Amino acid sequence: MNVLLLIMDSVQAKNTSLHNHSNDTTPFLSELSDSATTYKQARAPSFFSLPSHASMFSGLHAVEHGATSKTDSLSHETIFEWLANKGYSTGLFSSNVYLSKDEFGLNKGFSHIFGRNDFLVAKSSTKYPHQNALNPLKYRSGSNGDRNIKYILKSLGSEQPLQSILNGVASKLDGTVFPYGLSEPEPNGSQVLTNDFLKWHGNQTQNWAAVINFMDTHFPYLPKAEHNLWGNDDLLQYQEKITNPRVDFLTGEQPWWIAKALESVYDGTIHQVDQAISRIYSELSRRGDAEDTLIIVTSDHGEGFGERSRVIPGFRIVGHAAGLHELLTHVPLLVQFPGQSDSVTINDVATIRKIYDLIKQVVDESYTQDILCPEHVLSFAELTDRTEQLSAENAAGELELTDLPRKMYAVYENTDNGVNKYIKSGDSEYLIQIRNTHEAMLFDTQTNNGLVESVYDDLDYNASDTSTAISQDTAKHLEDLGYL
Ligand SMILES: [Zn+2]
């Protein structure tokens, strides 16, 4: 029995055909759901790659494994170490820094690791040639003229004034470079990883377990023309003006309508990954391996396009930078158990954290499909330093981000016609009632029924030090991903 975990990075449930999206972004997954189990209310344990993958791989809540800020590391045993100890051949296919780099503890247990480590390598190293001086991209709030003056004043007050100003000049001259300064954006990473995987698979002579994390769906969105079915070239050109979605939109440098419009290009990237998954599935079937494989398709978190927070006045969700909005936590989840031929829909709230237990149970040949649906589903978010920095930069701007709570705790519970989400943020606790990906409402702003506190109090965790020493190279990658 083999294990295949397919992660479409940054794909919110709402934008898939599995959840009746108006654009048919995942025709293959819809077809696959005829002989698979669809979890309609699946949630991610957190809002960005590291904590969510750490939960999937370790089976632990985010607060338990503690890899919740961008420079943390997972120290617990992963399901792939467990599989490797059982004699499985293990492969990781990913260009996501958090998965491919050693520092974060997610690539433990894989005997083969494929993927471009340089995928999001900054051309921004040429964008600001003096790496030890100020990075002009970090001083982007305000109007163009104000910004220049502010940057020059900052430069003059810095330790390397001349080099900092030269960096500013270089970034101006280099205004046409791609978002994040990608040197060679990979317009179809899923195709490359699919080729790598199929080649590796062809050489397997024993039980195997593989993870593929597709980054096509992560910003910047670069669907190939045949998948860009709902966007157009104009939108791709708008996208080129964006250096960092969070900074550009939240500081008002770019208008919000562009954020919303980019959603149609994002849909094209989902279609592109859906087709890659289709290719993998038909090839596994042709090779006679699909029936004997546990196939899991999901995402690590969602993505926002400027939608308003229900609990933080004035805050809007863009990219996946902070908080626990449904756009970030509600993810698609489809499982085809070995030999499954019937279609099953599960409406109970589920969590991708339990993928760890699911794999163990299926390998041990004793499983139930509701293993993914514990009594309480938890999501946790810790504010990243980058967002705090943004607040400081934007102190004079229209948004008061300085009030963002440092930590947010959510607990999901089933109700008769959907899911209740209790969310604790600072001293406030809110109740949001959710029917499906398209219908949710803030029901109560002062719930305080103590549920969140009691559920988290029951967990056995302590705030051990999980921070990892990341190399300069990795820090650069993270900055390019928009995390630092
Ligand atoms: Zn991710």
C-alpha cells in the first residue's frame, strides 16, 4: 500500500469546483470525487505553509508543535520518518522553501528530495546591490514623492547611508522586474514536479510514500495561457506592478480592485494544478498502482483577495499574512482510500492535522473515514513580525493595524446545519456561524462561553523554544515569498 499526499499550496476551498465555485477550476477533482471521499468542512491548523505542514506531518496542533512563526522548526517525528522506518521509499517534490530546506524540520524522513531550491530566488539581490544596507522594498508606504523623501531620510540616518541610497536608486531603475524580483519565474512548476515524480515512481520496487507541494497556486499567479481561462494579459501586467501583495495593498499603494481582479488569474493556476493531478492519477492507474494507493488532495491554507475581516474592523485579508479568516482556514480535502470506488461526502468538520493519523491507520489496515473529524477542530495564528513592521510603517495611514492581536485561537464545532467557529482574539471571543464556503456570518461578538479557553487548556503543550537558525540564503527566500 502506497501513500500520495498532494498539496495545492494556498488554495482556498471556495475556489474549487468541489465547493461549487462559479469557475470550473477543478474538473478533475470533481470527477475523482465520484470514487473518493470529499470532506466539505476541512480546516487548516494555521494560515501559512510552515505550521500547517508541521501539523499534517506530526499530527500535532500548531500550539503543540510550536512551529508557528516563520523562523521556527518542527522537532517532532514526522509521519514520513515513521513510514521510512517501516521500509517505505519516501519522496518529497516541492519548491516551497519551508519543505525543501533543512532548517524547518519538514524534510525529515525523505530519502529523495526534488524541487527547485532557487524557485523564488530574488533578482532583488540585483534590485538592491548592497545587501548590508537598507532594503528599499521595506519602505514603501505613502505616495511616491513622500516615499522617496522618507527613504532618503531613513538612508541618511542609517549606518550605510550612501549604499542605502544607491539601493533606492537601483530599485527605481529596475522598476520593470518581476514581482519579488523572480529571476526566472517558473510558469508551470506543477509540470516539472509531475515529471520528476513520475520518473521517480517508475523506479520504485517497494512500497512508496510521496508528497508533492504545488506552488503554481502561490503568488505570483502565472498560469500558462491554456489555463488562464478567467483572467487575461492585462491582469498579468497589473500583477507585475506588485512587489508584495500584503504591503502594496494594505498601505494603499495599489487599489483594492486589483487584488480582487487577480482572483481570476489565481483560478487559472488552480486549473493548472488540477490538470497536473489528473495526469498523475491517470499515469498511476495505467501503471496499475492507483488502486493500491492512499491518495490525499488538499491545501495547507487559503488565500485572500481583499475581503474584509469579520472580527477586526478595517482589516482586509490579502495573500495569507495574518489571522484565521475562513478564506485562510477552509481548505479542499479529498481522499481516495485504497480500492475505493464509491462516492462519499462528509459534512462534519475535519482537519488536515489528522492526516498523520489517517496515514498510520491506513498503513496498519484499520481505519475509519471519520478519523479526520475529531470532536473539536483547532486553528491557531500568531502574528508575524512582518505584519507588525507593516503596522509601524503604516502608522500614519488609513488602517490602525497596531491593534491586531498577537495570537488568535479558533475552535470549530459541528451544528445541525453547518459549523460554529469560536474565535478568541485578545480579550474578545466571537462566534461565527458557517453553512458552507459561501455562507457565513458573525453571530455574536461577545460569546465568552469559555469553550476556546477550556479546549486549549486541555492540551498538553508548553512554549518550548522551536526557533531555528536560518541561513542568510533561506532568509532571502522567505522574504521573496513575502514572509519577512
Ligand atoms: Zn503554503
